[in-house]
Amino acid sequence: MLFSDYFKYKDKKPIISFEIFPPKTDRGMDNLKKELAELVTLGPDFITVTYGAMGSTRDKTLEIASLIKNHFGVESACHLTCVGATKTELDTLLQEIYDAGVRNIVALRGDPPEGEENFIQSDDGYSYGNELVEHIRKFEVSTAIKNYFGIAVAGYPEKHLEAPEIGIDLVNLKRKVDAGADVIITQLFFNNDFYFDFVKRVRDIGITVPIVPGIMPILSSKQIQRITSMCGTTIPEVLREKLDAAIDDDDKARDIGIGQCIQQSKELLAWGVPGIHFYVLNKSGHMIRIMEALSEDLENLKARGMIANTL
Ligand code: FAD
């Protein structure tokens, strides 16, 4: 099933998706398989698999996305970045993704590897996400198969770090949608007002595709500080104080994170989001608690036939 199909039915429940990343070691891979076996029992509509900086997890990304689809029977998506890749390499990879039975792509520009400030753009490659989306749609035309891939792109409620201001970032977001993206998945945020304001601004410039909030349940104070410093997400003062008090206590930080995630998700669902994309950080225990806490909200929305195609 393609991204575009998930969000088009008016009588559907909110679409729940999970995001995982390829582990670096074989042991990590074994652990991930165990966690995946738990995660799929929570009934996600699809699971996406990230792509390491400069294509560093290329094979593993596809291997895991294929495992999710073909072994666990859950729809999956490969993240794909264009920095550092040639057009020919992208074509080869797109064909491999299709041949593995994976039908959805989260299309991104990508970042330089950790510790490096700049990326070297390939002579025969691209610099921005919109160019990758355009490339994928052209690739589809070359195969003569319609609706080859569903495409999601990234949106930034607090603006992308490099963008001088949010208005310019939104113009660039529109380029990605105009190039053929079906859905926007947002960067993580801890204050829903950023998302509500973002949706309004995105709609004001004529973007109509669904905007799925990306939510990261916190698992450790230090980890979330590192992640937010890299992506520019604000941690609200009250939450920061709680996390500071749990700086060396991951169990406590996880409890705080679960509470925060449930609170944010309930408010988003009540507001009418088309779905929630959880950055699950390759663990299932906290997601079991979170999904349990949201089950009633999700059931109620399903029973009411929430309108899942407008936001
Ligand atoms: P773009 O849309 O290209 O934007 C990058 C910057 O350039 C922005 O400031 C934008 O305003 C500006 N810009 C865009 N187009 C133009 C243009 N035509 N002319 C001038 N300026 C322009 N990274 C990974 O490496 N692997 C992953 O798997 C991954 N998954 C992600 C999933 C989600 C949901 C999100 C939100 C992010 C993910 N990232 C991932 C991070 C992402 O690669 C970085 O945030 C990256 O810096 C930007 O990618 P993008 O596709 O949003 O870039």
C-alpha cells in the first residue's frame, strides 16, 4: 500500500507509523529483530527505516525494510538521502527497493556524517530534497508503472536549522510537495503549538498533503539533549527541568518521556491529526505502554470515522 492510499479514506483511523534505524553491529541487528517482533504486535500501519549519513547504511536499510514487509507482513518504507549519491546510484537503489517489494520512500537531502560540517556534493547528484523527489517521479515514468512509490518528505515545525527563516523553509517545503511528495512527516517537537502553527502556515501557502506529526518518546536525558542539539528542537523549560533531574537515571527519564509522549499524542489526536509517526529508537517496551494509553483514543476516533485527509 502506498503512502497516498493510507491517508485518503475518510472513515479510517489515524495512521500510526514507527521509525527505526539500522543498528551498527550484528548483535544490534539481532536485538532489533526481537524488538520488531514486539513492535509489530502494536499494529503500526507502516514502519520506516532510516538511511545513514551519506548512504552509510544503504544495504541494511533495505534489508530491514524488506524484513518488515516480507517477514513480518507490515508495510515498510526506506528512507533515502540524495547527498553523496550519483543519479545512476539512485536509480540502481530505487530499482532494488522496488524489487524487494518496498513501495514507499521517505525522500531526504541528508546531512554530513557526524563530526563533519559539510557534505561533498556528487558531480552527478543533487543538493536538495525536492530534486530527489523529482528524480524518483522521473524514474517512475521511465518504468512505465504508475504509482511505483509513495513518497514522504520532511517538514520542520521549528524550521530547518539552515533556513534563515521559516517562510523561506516553507517555500522550499512546497518545492518538495510540488515535485510529487504524497505526505509530510515532521521533525520531532515537544510543544504541540509548533505543529499547530506549522500546519496553518503550510496550508496558507497552498500545500494540501497530509502533515503527520513526528513524535519522539524520550528514553534518556543525555540522549535527547544530544538529538535536539543536532536537529534544533526546543525542549520546553518545564520538561527540561524534569529531565535535568533525571540526567543519570534512564528509568526515570523514560517515565518522564512516556508521560510527555502520551500527553502530546492525546492532544494531537483530539485535534484531528491524520496520524502520528513515532521515532521509536529501536525499542518496544516504552511503545507498548504508549500505545496502551492511546488505545481508547484511537478506538473512539475509528468508531467516529475521523476525517483523516485534511490536516
Ligand atoms: P531539504 O528539503 O533539501 O532542505 C534542506 C535545507 O535547504 C533547508 O534549510 C531548506 O530550506 C533548504 N532548501 C531546500 N530546498 C532548497 C532549494 N531548492 N534551494 C535553496 N535552499 C533549499 N537524515 C538522514 O541522513 N537519514 C534519514 O533517514 C533521515 N530521516 C529523516 C526523517 C524525518 C521525518 C526528518 C524530519 C528528518 C530526517 N533526516 C534524515 C534528517 C534530514 O536529512 C536533515 O534534516 C537534512 O538536513 C535536511 O533534509 P531535507 O530533505 O529536509 O532537506
